[in-house]
Amino acid sequence: MLKTQECRKLRNGMGKCLLVSVMLWGILCVIPVRSCAQSQDSVHVNLQKAIEIALSETPTMRIADRDIQIKQQYKKEQIASLFPDVSIAANYNRTLLKQQMSMDMGGQTMNIKVGRDNTYSVGANLSLPLIAPAIWSNLKLSSMDIELAQEAARSSKLELVNQVKQAYYIYLLAKQSLAVLEKSYANLEASNQLVTSSYNQGMVSEFEKLRSDVALQNQRPAVSSAAKSVRLADMRLKVLLGMNLDEPVIFDGDLSDYEQSVLSATMPSAQDIQLAQNSALRQLDLGIQELEQSKKIITGATLPMLALAGAFQYSGMGDDGQKFNNYPYSYVALSLQVPIISWISTSYKLKQSDLNIENMRDQRLDAERNLRVGVQSYLNDMQQAIEDIAADRETMLQAQKAYDIAKKQYEVGMNTWLDLNTAELTLTSTQLTYCQSIFNYLTAKANLDATLGVEQ
């Protein structure tokens, strides 16, 4: 019964390891597998360096930066509308049929043609808004658009950093799982040699040798699958970093390197967690501010608008073959527009804006509640992982000691190959579970940092 439970634990541990292969299998259908041979000039990249490369090379961040520039240029366009607008106009008319006027002159009707065959005008026009509430409100809205674009870029950065971390941890898990399975295969191979040697000397039965051979053959697919997972994780990382798949890069680090930092980490309480830097909530807050500013634009359209206008024109007219008569003309004027009836439709627009604002506030409230649940889930996963790591490490040391004892006992004939194989399976299971626990903590911590808006 005890051996059955140990084998079941092994299958669970190996199932977690092979989960990486399932997660990354889809990439294999699109990206051809390259040789993972490492040349002498390979570049070593750690997690922090990988994040820096991703932030500088990925198209996502370049697109986000351009979106900010677009909003900034639009704001400058709005500012330009407050400056004087000067235009030059020219006009020429050729009269084909002159207009006639009829006049009563002493009881006789006289028809007089009015106008000249040729008329032209050249002039400059000037307009300058002095009091324009709608334009001022649009200018403030443009500033808010820039803030929203900057926050969207920050959200893209946080998401990208989280993706790089997750991919890097998956790579470390796949690499360390491969190392565990390779060591397990080496142990099985060594025990198989012992069984073969004992069989040749007539010390063990053929049945025991066959069981040893089958166990060794069954371990090869697991090692091959783990090696494939490492290659796929390596490709995934290079894609995120904007690298060529055949670029010689070595990703440094092991999951065991994080053990001490994980065990010494201080767990905050959910009540102390602040979501002020969460990008999704900040974008909703900016959206609410934009809707409130849009109300001011609607109201500003109903307020009086004062503008300065001026013009200078030079015109002339004359018939064919005659001297043209020229006339200069100029003026300066103040223009005041006071909307009167527009308040009827404006009141309905303001009610629509109020409803949109209330909807967005409810969306923010719902989003904050869901984020609180997510934060609590991440904290629970981290706390559970810390407890698991401490227990798994102790269990792994005991399993290693049990395997060493079982190996020595088998060498001197004090136990069977089945006892040795069970000890080896238990050791492999505990090592895989230990790696999985560290991976669980790191991924939960990365998700928590992304939720809280922690920038790297």
C-alpha cells in the first residue's frame, strides 16, 4: 500500500513537470525546432537583462510610445486654434451679361446697365478667438488624453514584464525538471548495470532483470519530453525578447537560486494592499475625468463666444480697354455669439453624460472588487508555496538519504531491485515537487506585482 502511494505521488509530480510541455506544445506547430547547441560566443542573459531587452526591442512598447506622440501632436493642434488665423483671398469675375435697372425719367422709362466687364479683389482676413470656453475645454481634454495614453503605455509595460517573468520561470522549471529526470535516468542506468552484472553472475532472476530493463526504457520518453520543453521555453523567451530563434543565447539561473529569498520573504496582509498604482483602475479614473471634462465641453458650447476679426481688401473694376478703378477697403470688428435655444438639446446631452459617468464608476467599483479577490488568491498561493518549499526541501533530503541507503543495501544484497526502484522514484517525485513549489511562488509573485503596478 505504501509503495502504491509513493508511485501515485511520483505520477503527480511528473504530471506537473510535463504540464510545461502541454503549455508550450502549440508553439512547436508554428516555430520550427532549431538546434540548441551553444557556441562559444553565446550571450548570457539573466532575468533582469531579459526584461531590459524586451522593453527596448519589442514592437509593443514602440507602438505605445507613438500613441503618446500622437496625443501630444493633437494637443498642439488644439493650442494652435487659439492663435490668430490669417488667410489671403483673391477673386476675379468676368461679367457675361450685365444687370439692368429701369428708371422713370420724366414719364419715360430708361434702362441702365449696371456693373463692369471685369472685377477683381485681393485681400487678407484675420480672426482671433478671445473668449472661447469650448476650445479651452477641448484643450484640457487633450491633456487628459495624453495622460491616458501614458497610462496605457505603462499598462503595456507591466504586462510585458509579467509575460517575460512567466516565460523565464517556465524555462527555469523546464530546465531543472530536465536535470532531475536526467539524473533519475542516470540512477536507473546505474542500477540496471548492477542488475545485469548480478544476473550474469546468477545472483538475480531473469524476471528482475527484465523489470530493470523495462523501467530504464520507460524513463527515456520522459527525458525526451522534458528536453523538448526546454527548447520550446527557450523559443518562447526569444520571441518575447524580439530575438532570432537561432541566436546563441544562454538564459542563466536556476529555480533553487530563489529558495532563500522566497523563505525569507515577508507576506503582507490583504488589508494592507493598496491598488492605487493598478493600471486598469488608473485608466478608469482617467476615463471618468474625461467624461466630466466632456460635460464642460457641452456646457461651453452654450456659452457666449467673443472673437476679433479684421480684413484688408483691394478691389478694382473696369470695362475692356478702359482704365480700371481701384478701391482699398479694410475693417476691424468684434464678433459676439450668444446661443439661446441650444440649451434644450444641451440638457439631454448632459443627462447622457451623467449616466455614462455613473456607468464607468460602477465599472471601476466592480473591477476593484475583482482585483481584491485576485490579490487575495495570489497571496494565498504565495503563502502555500512558502510552506510547501520548506516541507518539500526536508522531504527531498530524506528521500535522497533513503535512496543512498537503498542503493548500498542492494549492492550488498540486503534488499531487492523493487526497493531500490521505489526509493529512486520517490526521490525523483520529491525533487520535481520542490521545483514546482518554487515555480508556483514566483509566478504568483509576478502576477501580484503586475496587479499592484510594481514597475521593474
